[in-house]
Amino acid sequence: MRELTATEMSFVSGAGDECSVEGGGGNEYGGVSNTGAVGDELVDLYEGLVQAVSHIIERVANAF
């Protein structure tokens, strides 16, 4: 096996002279590029889940 040349590296890695991601950013962690908002999004998700479960419990209780 041999080492790749600089030209061959660009073919293999798929990178050119610049690395850009649509919408800005660059680094992503599991698809999340704005890590500062993850906590707020998790709180919103939790509150939505609580509201949905509460609605279901109310509908079942009214059915009886």
C-alpha cells in the first residue's frame, strides 16, 4: 500500500479549496449545528409531550 498524494487526497475526501455548509455553521454534532439552543429545544419538546399526554388523559377520563 502506498501513501496518497495531495491531489489524490482531494479526490478521496471530497473536499476542494473550501469547506462550506449551507446555512452557515460547519461543525455539527449529530445534525445539531447550534448547540446553544439544544437545552431550550429539549424543554420545548418536554412541555409539548406533557401537554399531549395531559390531553389524552383528559379525553379518556371524559369518556368514562
